[in-house]
Amino acid sequence: MSAPRVWKLWIGARAVPAASGKVYAAINPADGKPSAMVAEAGEADADAAVRAAARAAVGPWARMSPRERGRVLLRLSGLVRENAHELAMLETRSAGKPLADARDEIGLAADVLEYYGGAANKFFGETVPVSASGVCFTLREPVGVCALIVPWNFPLVIATWKLGPALACGNTVVLKPSPETPLTALRLAELAAEAGLPEGVLNVLPGPGPGCGSALVEHPLVRKISFTGSTKTGTWIAKAAADGVKRVSLELGGKSPNIVFDDADLGVCVEKSVWSVFANAGQDCCARSRAIVHRKIYDRFVADFAARARKIVVGHPEKRGVQMGPLISQRQRGRVEDYVASGRAEGAELVCGGKRPAGLPAGGFYLSPAVFAGADANARIWREEIFGPVVAIVPFKDEEEAVALANDSPYGLSGSLWTRDVGRVLRVGRALQTGVLSVNSSSSVHLEAPFGGYKQSGVGRELGMKALELYTETKSVFVSGV
Ligand code: NAD
């Protein structure tokens, strides 16, 4: 068997070893074995990458027209599509997601780059009718060096949510993927160079949060931080960024409600609801992990939901037909198992799942989807983000109680509402404190629409044209007519 490839950092226009010479093993969650060796970026590398990006911010990239910048993104989008299989395999072997899901995600990443390639010359300022004699107009200008810090659950897709608008607006970036899943970001940097992105515009640093990530956040030449990850890390980043008055946008945790009224189409609702929490093995910030179901249909919903969950095919993510792969790491599975134990200890009924399935590679981090019924409002499984395949289902009696249950959370990222009553859609929809709401659907992301959270789920909106605001400064210009 050949030794795994050693992946280096990407700084300037080339792959370089870490200044410390450190290398670590990226683990394949399917079997617990190393899938690749990766250079581990540290503080010195963060400094080198930020300086490369700062030089590039005043280089050829700054002089390119928005249309030319857009064309680079369109070429990159095309290269991502051409290399989709390779990228999907890299994602599957680092993140453990079923190969078919990884392929869909690579397609979505290409779509996002295409969207922002087209948007580059369609985002502009305005003329302002001021009182003085003359003309006032606004310019949208790049912020400068942006640090883009992303998690391991949707590695390449979330990177493109940030890269697309940042590059379309003429910024230069340092992208820090999660140490578990750095490979697609590193491969993207190679493809970006092939697409004609000038030297230093995109730098990629695989490395740990403390050290590499914090050095980026604190670097004086970084002007903007875009972060996706846990609320705990996001809170630290917001505080650290305040020191340099850096621009910050945050996409954080969630504990999203799935509200089902008794007039819902139960067949469709159950099928979609199951995937709204168990897709990506529940490691999804938008996972509808709190099902809130009208008491008239509660027993049937619980029975149908559990029956469907039991049929989910858990297995090796490269095997055809597998619907749910392993969790990202041994540690993450341990955390989720603790939650399953706490759910039982706190009085909820474990209807099914929450166990290590038999017959799968012993070193892999597999867990069957867990369905709890009747969780207490103060139970940890009801209040805390688990980030694993666990759902809790509780009954409600009327609209008011459904809304109160849904909103009783520090988070407010996504949510679903199942009913055929249009008036109720509008009443309940308005009352829910959530950045994204889908009605009779479990979708969370449409790349053309703004995405982000209320409350502790984040600050700012990614995707769509809204995201371009995050990566630009507004300059107000007045030209005297006198
Ligand atoms: P995490 O906060 O542990 O890490 C996210 C990223 O931040 C990683 O790259 C990590 O290395 C880096 N990091 C950690 N400490 C840092 C520090 N001190 N300075 C700079 N960077 C640091 O989160 P995770 O476990 O990778 O991801 C899971 C979390 O992400 C969940 O809470 C999930 O809800 C959230 N998430 C949110 C969204 C969204 O769009 N709202 C999307 C995906 C994931």
C-alpha cells in the first residue's frame, strides 16, 4: 500500500512546509486510520500568509476590473466541476460523509463560485440626493485582508460561501480550514492558481484553532474575520476582533425547531423531518433537532419517525447505498454518546438508536440515529447543540405553546413549520426567532438567499447579494458643483 500524500500549506503561490516542520495525520472517520499527512500551520505561518495576502491586496488583483475578477471565479467554478470526483473523495475520506452527499456538496461549491463570479460586476454604490450643490455617490471598496475560518462539517461548501463574495469584491484572503478537513481547501488553492488567481490572493493554512487560528484573528494586518463554527469560539473571536476594530461576521451554532401541526401532510413531513436532523450524521448547524408536534398526532409522529430512522443505512461512506456515515471523530462520538446517556438520565424515552452499529469497521466512529420522546424543557438534549444524530420530540397543545417552546433557546438559526393553514404560516412564521424558516420543507440553504442566525446563532448574513456587504467598505464621495 502506498504511503499517504503529504499536503503542505499554501502561501503566496505555492505549497510550502510549516515553519515549524510539523506534520500531522488527518484521520479517516470511516476506519480511524490516517488518510493523509498534513503540514501543521502555526503562528509564524499565519504571519507569512497574512503578509502575502497584504502584498497581493495592492498587486494585480487590485487593478483588475470586477468583470475580470468574476471571470477568474467562473474559471475556478469550472475547475471544481471538472475535478468533482477527486474533491468528493477527499471530502469523504476526511469528513466521513457518504460519497453521494460529498458529490452534491462539491456541486454546490461550484454553484456558489459561479454565482459570485456573475455577481462581481453587479454590486455597486448609489447616488445620494444631498442638500449641498454637487454630486454625492458611494463606492463599494474591498475591506483588505480577510481571515476566513471554517469548520469540518461542510468543509469546501462553507469555504466557498466566504471565498466567493470576498474575492468577487476584490479582497485577498487567508483561509483556515478545520484541522480535520483541510484537503479540499488545499486542492482548491491549486485549482485557483490554475484559474488565474494572482499570487497571494488566496492562502490556505491547515492548523489548529489556538495558535494558527488565533494568530490570524489577532494579526494587525487582518481587517475582516469571517467565522463559521461553535458559539464558544465565535464569542472569543468577537472579543479578540474588538481590539483592532476588525469587521466580523459569525455563523454559529443552532438548535433548530421543527414544528408540526395536525393538518400537515404527515407522510412527506416525516420523511423530510428525518433527513432534516440525520443528514450529515446530524453534524449540521441547521439540524432540526427539536421536533415540536401537535398532541393530536404526536404518538403517530413518534412511531412513524422512529420507524423511518431505523431504516437509515449507516455504514462505510464509500459504499454504495449508505445514507449515513460515521461521526467526524472518536471525541465527537463520545460527546454524542454522553448526550444520549444524559437524555435517558433526565427522563426522556429513547425510542431507538444511539448505539454503535454492529458489523462496521471497528476503528470507525459510527453511531445509529437516536430518537427521544418527551424531553423535559430543561434537559440537556433539549437545550444544547449536540451536533450528532439525536432528535428529541415533544408535544404541544396550541400555537402559542408551539412558538414558546421553539423560541425558548439561546439559538435562532433555522426552523421548519408544517401546516396547510396559510394564516397560521404567517402568524407563527412571524413569531419565530430564527434567521431561516422553511414551510412544508426542510431546506435551509438557497445560495441566492441570505443565510444567518438570530440570537447566539450569529452576526451577519452570508450567501446571496447580502454577503457582498460583509466584504466591502462604503466610501461616500461628494464632488462640489460650485
Ligand atoms: P469550532 O468552533 O471548534 O471550530 C471552527 C473553526 O474555528 C475551526 O477551523 C477551528 O480550528 C477554528 N478555531 C477554533 N478555535 C479558534 C481560535 N481560538 N481562534 C481562531 N480559530 C479557532 O467548531 P467546529 O467543531 O469545527 O464546528 C462545529 C460548530 O460549527 C457547531 O457549533 C456548528 O453549529 C457550527 N456551524 C455553524 C454553521 C452556520 O452556518 N451557522 C455552519 C456549520 C457549522
